[in-house]
Amino acid sequence: MKPIYFLALIPVIAILGGPFWANSVEPYILGMPLFFFWNFSWLIFTALVVFVIYMLDPKNKERDEG
């Protein structure tokens, strides 16, 4: 397994470990309790991490050239 695939563990750890840290109603961020904002923000960050993995994977560069 390539080391860049380990980047995919970051969102998993954040989503599974975050509720222990963000388990509170206050503060409100953008009108959402901290727990909901945490989950929503990691939904966005997960898409960014997957995009980074896609761009760094050499297999995808071979497909784009041919």
C-alpha cells in the first residue's frame, strides 16, 4: 500500500474521534452546534483529502496522459 493512501485515515479518525471532543451544544458556529459543525466540516475536508490522494496517485497521471 502506498503511503499517500494513509491520508484517508485522517478524516476517519477525525469523524470517529471528534464527537468525544465536540460533544457540546455551545458554542454555535454558523448557527450550528459544535457537534454538527464538526461533522459537516469534515464532510467537506474528506472530499478535499480524496482529491489530494487522487492528484498524488501516479496511476491517475498515467491514465490522463494516454
